Amino acid sequence: MLSVAVVCAAAVLVGAAAPEGAFGVGVLRRDGLVIPFATFDGKNWRNAWPSPAADPAVPINVASVPQRWWGPTGPVESWHAWLRSSEQSIRVTQPDWVQVLCARHLALRTDYKASGIVPPDEEQPYPKDGLAVSSAQPIDRIAVLEPTAIELNDLGPALLRAFNDAERNTASGANHPMSRRGREAIQPAIDAAYAFGASPRYYYVEAVRAYRELGQTADQCLATAYGTGWFIREGGTVRSVVTAVDLLPCNRFGASYMLPLGIVRSGARIFWLAQFSGWDHERYAVLELTPKKIEVMVTTWGGGC
């Protein structure tokens, strides 16, 4: 195997031709492996890293990773890890693969050491510690709000309207166990909420309404309406941008939960990076935030069953 010095030299040599402002991003697992999921060339996002496979071919070292996989950055050995409350430089030691649910995903093994207990590979979705960036690109952190945070009180009326509208669409194509009148009087309970910015301030909210018959306990229900939505607050006004509601069983199988990774800025443009995962899937996304819409730039499949 080539020495680290040789690999590093190869990375610097090829990376020197990268366009100004180009960088790559990956999700940093707690076991120190990075799964690259998008690159930015200064204008556009894309992903050329291989998709999960049953038996992927792993390059012997960083220098032997095909150029097309890296995108505009070229080979990168030194990355920067943005964790929840800190940051640090990390270094790639070799390519590898990781088990993501029922598939294997090519990844980059690094010298990152988690501060806590590292769970076994069998834990899925596997815990992530943060975002890895292939340059010194600054990252803004996304606020993780408590469901009872005072600022979320302002979202209540907009959330109820958006949730009701989205659930009507869902109910039109499903056998809903609860009447429209019975369900729409119930304020959705916020499970998780994330925010960024001041004015406009962007929110991503996960909320639920559980429908129960008389006598059913908290772990029993007829069904659960699970909603995810984007909201914007400007001044004293809160409005919904987009909301979707799924009708799920009581255990919420099929739900997708966000893990926010960070915010990237390019000029006046704002990009929200996140993982979405559930019992049977995992994916990574880059979304552009604007006052009028939330637009998906890249969505990369992480693995599933």
C-alpha cells in the first residue's frame, strides 16, 4: 500500500486543478468513516460517488479512487469535520465500505475518534457525528429546538392549517379511520424542530397526530398522521412553504426523520444539508432555501431494505 505521504502528494497534485470554490461534503459516522454525498463547483451541486451495492469494489488507496468519483475537487485526503459543538481536521487513511441497512456503501476511513462509545455496525440507522467538508469551507450550524420552545408557539396556527391541508390530500387516496371534523380540531404535536436564520427564519418541523379509540393506551392507536414541513417567519408572520402528511401505523414504520448537518453559503445563496432516515432507508440531501420555495439540489441514496 502506498504510504500516507505518497497518497497526500497525489491528492495535492490532482486537487490543485480544482476550480475556485469547489468542495465536497460527506456525512461523518461515529466510527470515523465518511460517506461523500455531494460536491459543489461554485455554482452547481452534483454527486458522482458510487451508489450502494451488494458487493462494491473498494479501491486500494486514495490515489487509486477513480477521478470521476471525486467530481470537481479531485482526490482529497484532508477533510474538516463540523460536529455539533466543535470542529476539527481529519485525515483519510484508506477507502473502505460500510453496511447501510441491506446494502454496502463505499466510504473513506479517517483518523477521527469519537469522544463517546462507538456502537457496532449492526446499529441502524448508524449514528452520525457531523458533516465532513473537503476544504476550509465555513459551515453554519442549524439550531435544534426543543418541541416546547417558546418561539415555536408562533408556528401553531400555520402548522395546523398546513397539516390539515396536507392530510386532506392524503385522506383522498386512503381509507382514513378518523373523520375530517374529528381530526382537524386536534393541534399536531411537534416531535422535532430545526431552525436557521433571523429574518427570514427557516424552520423544518416534524409533527404527529395519533388517532385512538376510547380506552386505547398511549402505545395503541388506529393510525398516526405524520407530517413534515417547512415554514418561514418574517417579522411577526409565519407561513407554510410546503408540508406533507403520511398515514402510518402506530409504530410509524415508513416515517423519515431529519438529522440536520449544517448550512453552506455561496454568495447570497443558502443551502441546508441533512440526512433523512427511517427503519428501512437512509439518504442525504442538499436543499436550497429561498423565501418562496425549498428546492432540492442533490439527494443521494445511502442505503435501504
